[in-house]
Amino acid sequence: MQHEAVIVDAVRTPMGRGKPGGALSGVHATDVLLPVLRALVERNRLDPGTVDDIIVGCVSQAGEQSAGVGRFAWLAGGYPDHVPSTTIDRKCGSSQQAVHFAAQGVMAGAYDIVIAAGVESMSRVPMGSARIGQNPFSPAVLARYAPGMIGQGVSAELVAAKWHISRDELDAYSAQSHQRAAAAQAAGHFAGEIVPVATPDGVVSTDETIRASTTAQGLAQLKAAFASDEMKARYPALDWRVTAGNASQITDGAAGLLIMSEKMAARLGLTPRARFAGFDVIGDDPLMMLTAPIPATRRVFEKSGLSAGAIDHFEVNEAFASVPLAWQREFRVDPARLNPCGGAIALGHPLGASGARLMTTMLNALERSGGRYGLQTMCEAGGMANATIIERL
């Protein structure tokens, strides 16, 4: 018998710039995640001993994030030590996959109550820390994808070229991301989803990454970030239009969702906020790398029986502006419904936390607008993507 999995709560930390001096850079990664776990327990008056598992997405599982960051964040909170945790890595979609595993565990009857979360302290554990001095691509991989694997920035250029997305479009979209996020922040739309983080310099309760003054004209002054001599020689036809301004920001942050069976929520007197209407995960060309949200979206529509017209809110992670713009070329949805609160270009992309952050923001936005369905999809390193549809209750 399948059980209904519901989202009871969803919260996130403020987003801090992922570099020394960033708002959260003085805080150990476990202590960035801890306020999220604490909020989910305390806001819902939950007996912490009843949690069956804590599934945490984290990409750079090295240094401070190497020992099971969810486990030690939970223990740091003084919570029961019989509650287990596991850390998973599906690159940028790690905490979206954590949500999938949590919900699917409830639906299978393996869990009654589970926390799905994600964290990344990119200021303290820089991207790529887990493979310093090592090549993750074996000769067999390189032989199959000759002349060799490329970085995501170059993949973003290939996506822009394939879908004929101009530099002006990339910059205009990126400025819009900041403007939408700034408007949401000014209206107080993020206040209900953010839990403050105590740092050595004081309590941080607002996103540090949003630049309300960003304009397309200002972004147009930035130089292409990935146009090395080697890449120019390999791809002589590329115009090289991807910059630091039309890409996601390196960021510190955490987010999490409290997921349980519908029966357990009723037993505890908790009101479900959403249910899951569809899941998908898929791989695509690892050289284009960032295109998998397109087939993932098609498949989650097929699996759910829904269509783009039924979706009130779309979150397509802004790893690079070319990703949501290419996706939009394929699905032609109302632009007002695509990342309406801004995205990772403005709010940042704390790798392992972004999936849960997007879902938290999407759920809160659906509740404000009265929308019914939200679809979230993330491009992921290696050419993968998750897609999830939730239904507001």
C-alpha cells in the first residue's frame, strides 16, 4: 500500500557570499545547518526522537563537511543520538534528491517522519575540495568523450550557442533575477522562510547576495569568464558570452523540509502544506551537461499526467542564465511564472543546499499566490537533472 507523503514545513538560512568575509563565513558548516534542523523541530513542536532519518545533500564532502554533516548538526543541537543521518551527493541537485528519497521512503512505508535538507559552506570548503590533485575522469571516460571533459562554464556557453541566446538576453535575464529577488525581499516575502544564523559578528537574518542596483547595462561591462586560450582553440565558433554576472553566485547556506506521512501529520495535529505530484531524475549529454532539466521536465509531466499549463510556479535553477533561458525556449511558459522571486544569480547557489532552498521558496510563493502546482528542476554536474512537482494543499 502506498502512503501519501506531505510537506509539513520548509525553511532556509539567509544566503551569504561564499568567500572569506561573507556573512556566514565565520560559521562551521554544521552550525549553518543546525538552525534549519532546530526550526523544523521547534516550529512544529515535534518530538525529535520520532524522526526516522535525516537525509542531507552536500557536494564538497571534505574538511568540515566530511564526517556526515547532518549527523553532527543534529547532535550539536542536543537531539537524541538514536536518530540517524546520511549525506548524499547528486551535485547541484543533492538536496532535491534528498527530498525525493525522503518522500519516496514515506510513500514506501519505510519512514513516518523524515527531514530532507542540504548545506554547503563554500567559503570554508571551496568547490572541488574533495578532488584536489585528483582527476575524477578515467582514461576510459576521456576516451568516450574525446577530446575530454569540460567545465560547466564552457557547457553554459555551448547551451547559449545551441539555443541562440544572446549576451544581451543573458544579462537582461540576470538583472531581472536581482530585481525580482530585491522586490521579494523588500515585500517581506522571504521573512517567513528564513531562520537566522548566529555568527561571531552577530545574527544574520537577511540574504547578503541580492544586488538591487544591478542593471543589464552594468553586467554588459563584464568580461567572459571561461574564454581561455585552450577553450577558444577547441571551440573557435563560440562568441563567449558567459560572465560572473550572468552565472550563479558562490554562496554559503542551508535549507530543509519536514516530510511525513499524511496519517502521521494528522496524528500529530500538523497541517500539511503540500504533497508530491511527480518525481523524475535523468541523465543527458555530460559535455552539454546543463540540458537535462529539459528531458526531466518532459518526463515528470508524463509521469504526473500534468502539463505546463497546469503549473503555477516554475523554479529552474539559475546555475547560469543560459539554463532557464534554454528551458524556456523549449516550454514557452509565461515568463512571470519562471523564477518569480529571482534565482541563484541573485540569491546564490550553495551547491548541496540549493534543491531544498528552491523548494522552500517555491512552496512559500505558492501559498502567497494561491497557486496549486509548482515544478522545480535543477541541472547537475555530469549531465543530470532532478524534477519535482508539488501540489499546494
